[in-house]
Amino acid sequence: MIESELLDDPRADPIAVGRELRDIARLNALFGGTKAVVDALDAVFRAARDGGCGMRDARWTLLDIGTGAGDIPCAAVAAAARHGITLTPIGVEVIPAAARLAQRSGVAVVIADGNAPPLAPKSVDVVTVSQVLHHLSRTAAVRWIRACDRLARRVVVLADLRRSRVAMAGVWAACLGLRMDRVTRRDAVVSLRRGYTRGEFNAMLEEAGVPAVARYRPGFRVVAAWAPKAS
């Protein structure tokens, strides 16, 4: 692994965790992290609405693994509502301070390892993982991808960072200009160093045995979305 970040440690100082997660939520909103996930989900919500698939009782569940401050599932709830779907978000976190922050945003949170959330197979409609896989070893990331496929009924969306020197310089400058915490500035650059090329992401998807192809999205993001196996 390349260095380490504050959010790699479940025992990290809660105040520092809160500062960094609030900064990350701002970066997500400004530089494509939120949009990368919502755009992938929007296509699924629209298809369900237009095709009438599952819309008789338009109540879905979403599991966001590594939910952080809960900003991504909250954005997904708003996107689903635009298509007439009531989406109930559930977060999974290993950092208690992050779990508390997400709960204050209205996301129910389970403290658990993302590799094995205490949920039955095919028990949620949507599973999302945003900017978390790069915190793991490659072997662990592949296990997480398989777990996502096992849990979801309708769609899995994985979004992460595309490794880029240009993005590293840009995010450092953006964090400085936005007066974000110095730990956030450092960790944002480290996250991008730990990010993926499309080829690397596709190799993990293939090893996990899921029918997905990664695509680059604006804001130096890499995203994969697929309909999971039926069983």
C-alpha cells in the first residue's frame, strides 16, 4: 500500500475524522465524486420508471459500504425521488466517528467490515461503494466486489479515483484554495496516488467474476456498474 491516510484507522481522532469527512463531502460535490455515483444510479432509476420494472411498490433499499459522512447515499435518495422511488439508505462503516456523522445526515449505519456486512444475500436493491476500494489491498478489494455482487438485487455501483499527477496537483491546490484542513490536503493527494487506471479496475472486476466494465468519468473518476447475478 502507498502510505496511509487518516481514514485507514478506525481509532483515528473523532474530531479529525469529522473535519476530513466534511471536506471530502465538499470535494465530492464540487469535483465529480457525487455525480459519478448518482449518474450511474440515475440510469437505473429511469429504466425502472420507464419500463415499469418493480415500480408497483417503488420502495428500494440502498447499502453504501464505507459511507463516510453519508453524503453519497443522501444524494442517491434525492435522485431516486425524482423518479418516484423511495430509497431507504443504510451505511456500513468501521469508523465509529464516521458512523455518527452519517447518522446525523439521516443514514442508518451498521458498524461492520465491508467485506462481510451482517446482511443476507440479495437483501438490498442497490449497493454502492465510493472512494473506498483504494484504501484496501488488491486482494481485499476483490473480496469486497464479490460481496457487493452477492448482496445486491438490482445494481452495484463502484466509484473510485483515477490515478493522475494532474489531479494530484489540482486537488492539492483546490483544498488550499477552499481552506480545507491540512490533513485533508495530504490525504487527497495520497488517495489519488492509490487510485486506479481503468485497466487495473477492470482486472479486479474480472477476477471477482462480475459482468462489468470500468469507465472514466469527469473529475478523474473511474466507475463500474452492473446488474448482479440472480443468485
